[in-house]
Amino acid sequence: MLKKFSIILLMSLLLVSNTASAKYLIGLSTFPIQSDNFEEADCNRVIKMAKGVSHPAIAILYNTFGTNKTCLEKFYNTVEEQKKRHITEIHFSNEAGRRTGNVDKKDFLRNYNVKQYNKLLKEMPDWFQRRIKRRVRSIKKLVRPHRKKGYFILSTGLEDNYPKQAWYNLYYQIKRYWPYAIARSNVKHETWVAPENVWDERHAYFSSPKKPNRCILNGDGQDIDFLKQTGGKVSGYEPAKYKQVKRWLNRGIKNNCIMFLWTAKWQGIEENKRVSKPLDREFTYHKQDMPVIIHLVKGKSLNDTRVGIESIDKILSY
């Protein structure tokens, strides 16, 4: 018991260690990678686009699109065979979908709207604490076979709608069972700042980091216009042009952020069409797009000599 406690304490100390030498990382937002509709060809393209840096990185939305582990395991195994360390950000729940009413059968407590869910977070009844514990443990079970060859960040919910106290209540529950890094993905971008060791996440290509060295930027919510079958309005935002995406990446680079490229078609969102429920969506990763994405992921178009993270271990080792 004492040995186990000592290991957990050491992990915690490493997670809050000095971040001054951390460097940026660029990866892919692959929220639906667990979907049964995630085709093998698309999976292979995702892996090829992501794996060309020292720490290949992906972001996933846990169980919302399905529970199929085939592509995720293939990603991990491919990267591990290259003797690289992968990074995965996992979103605990689909709070963006809860806000828009577009949740599906596998979403966490899908029958609760934002107001009801926030009430649960504030009151924390025993049964709700047990559900959180069970979900965190299931996520740990998913990553456990790869924990020695990868790093994992668990967000408290994709684009959360939580008041401050509600967020803290959930954070403390997750922290009890999750020994790795934790992030906050906040759509409202409120002024209060999460604890120092928590990563701060901002969305869309016009966003800017607020927490150097512990920042995550995700293009989520704004399409781009320079890939095949892209360029539609998402969430009312005009699509980002190539120069805007480069500026966004450079902002992340200057602040040593982890950045995830995002486009609507990768999430099964089509222009001028009603957004389908997550389990019904189909996804497209065109072969023609691969050279551009590989170029961006490697950072070679950004007037910067660094490629990927060299010392991510300083803040994510455990």
C-alpha cells in the first residue's frame, strides 16, 4: 500500500514539474476514432498523417461515436513499433452535444440536459459519484496496455458548460481515480483559471492560448477551406484559410501548446446538412489531403526549426 501511494505521489510531482523546457506538439483531432463507421482506409490515413513526429498525438471523444477499439489500437501499436511515445487527449463526456441536444445512446448520462447535469455536479449524489468513478476506470482500462509507451490527458468534458463550483466538484472526483494529466475544455472561456497543473483548452482557429506551457488548442468548431470537400460554415463561423491556420499554429508554438487540427468532414459534419447523431455519422479522410496535413503536423511551414515536442516528458511523465 505504501509503495502504491509513493508511486502515485511521484506521478503527481512529475505532472506539476517545471514546464520551462516544454515545446509544442501538433496532432489530429480524431473524435470519432471508436466508431464502427471509421473505415480501415481512413484509419490508415490518420495514422500516416499523425505518425511523422516524435510524439504522434490524437484527441478522442470517449464512447460518443462508438466503442470500437480497432483503429485506436492500430494507432498505438504502429507508433510503439516506431519506438515513439504517443499522446492521447480523451474527452470524458460530450458536453458540446449536451448543449446542442445532439447526444446519442452511448453518451454519458445523455438524458440530462445542461441545467440538470450541472445540478448533479453541484450536489454530487452518491450514485452520481459512482457513475463518474466507473467511467474514469473504464477509460483507464482502455489506455492501461499502453501507459508505459504513451501519455494521456483526460479533459473534464468536451466544451463544458459547468459553473466554477460544478467543474471543481467533477475535477476532484476524476482526480481520485485518474493518475495522469487533466485538462479543462471550456466553451465559454471564463476568466477564472483552473489549478496550475490542469491544462487549459481553447477551440476554433481564431483562439489564443491563455496558459503557456499547459495549453491545448483545437480547431474544433471551425472548418478549414483548403482541403477537399471543406469550407462550410460550422457553428456560424466562416471557414479558416490556410494563413489563418498557420497563424493559429504559430500562436500555439510560441506558447508551447499541444495543437489538434480539426475539420468538419473528419467528424462527419457536412455543409448545409443537418448534423446526424454521432452513431450514424460517416467520416472522410481524403488521400489528396495527406501531404498538406503531414506538412502542418511537422511544423515545416511555420518558419520554425523545431518539429514536434522534444521534452514533453517534463510535464507528462509518470
